[in-house]
Amino acid sequence: MRTHARVWGSGPPLVIVPGLGCSAWMYTRLARRLARTHTVYGYDPPGHGLSGGTWWGRADLPGLVEHLRAWLTVKGFGSVPIVGHSLGGEVLFDLAARHPECLSALIAVAPTGIPENPSVRVQLARLMKDLPRERGELMLRGIPSYLRCGPLRMLRLARGQVEHLSGPHLHLVHTRNLLIYTPSDPVIHVWTVKALRDRVPGNESVEVPGGTHAVTDSCPDAVADAIQAFLH
């Protein structure tokens, strides 16, 4: 399968895994800041962005985890720090539990589905509440990314989040990890952030005030500063 990653900067590698339906370019504001110290790889999962697999059969979270593991292996990164936003954060916790050798550090930004598994209807309602708060340019230019991923794949992945239980595996995560969240995020509730902090061994967390669910775009400086401080 053709797998695309957009690359910024130079230095040691750092990977960004996007949220549901998103593509690498939607993390440009964050990636440019992280590129001051790292070579940043904006990874497009199957059916997302410029990667192949639009008609790929595995539209579920375990499939995303295994594809990411295979891509990291083919790239020869070894153990690498990885940033996961939204659904990408849930992918990383599963990857750390099943394939800990892939990650030297796990950075989850507003991760969804952990430990809460809301219904598709609830997920959609929360997303609709968040969308008006996002930057207009991000939303306007994000439409092609969502259209390429397609409503059917996005629905299947959202349903997969409901069925896939990441919570029982959190005690297996021993990778050094950082949780970045914003209390004003309507998609991720504060109690889920607390539950994550309590269940993941050695978890560190940083609160970014006033952000949206796409805090990587609305507050890129604060998120980049938190990541770079954590890694250094």
C-alpha cells in the first residue's frame, strides 16, 4: 500500500499521527514549530490524506495500529517519539500496549475513546459543538481531507471506537508518555482526562487553556513548547 508522510525540518525523527479523517497538512502549524528541533513526519493512515487504501477492508482501530507499526518498521525508525491527536492518540496507546518497541515516547493530544467509548451519535454531537470554534481556514481546507477519507470509512472507524475497548490495556503502557489537553474541549471531557492520568503508569500532563479540540492548530506554540520540553 502506498503510504504518504509529509516531512518538515531536520534532526531526530518525530512522527505525527492524525485524527479521524484528517491528513498530515492539517498539522502544519504544529509541525513547523517542532521542525526547529526534529525531522517531523506527518503520517497519513490508510484512506487518509495522500495514502492509498481508500477501499482498504481494514477500517478499524486494530487495523490502524498494525499499519502504523508496519510503516514504522519499513522506515527503520526503531524506537521513535510519536504524537497522536484525537483518534491518533487512541491508536498510540494501543500501539504502546501491543508493540512498545516502536515508541521511545508517547505524546497524546486530546485523545478520544480512552477510557470512554461514546456512541457515534454522542461523538457527532460533541464534534458539531466544537466545529464553530475552530479556525475557518482549517475547516475550509479540511473538507477535501474528510471527503477523501469518505463518510463510510469515518463512520466505520467511529463505530469501531465504540466497540474497541482501550481502557483494559492501559496498565500495559509503560512507554514514557505525555497527555496534552484543554479544559474547553467539548469532545474530550475533563473526567476522561483524569481517568487517563490515573490509569496510565507514569503519565505526565499539560493543560493548554482556551484551546479547541484541534488544539494542535488553535494553540500550536503552547503544544509545541510542551512537547519539546517533554522530549528534552
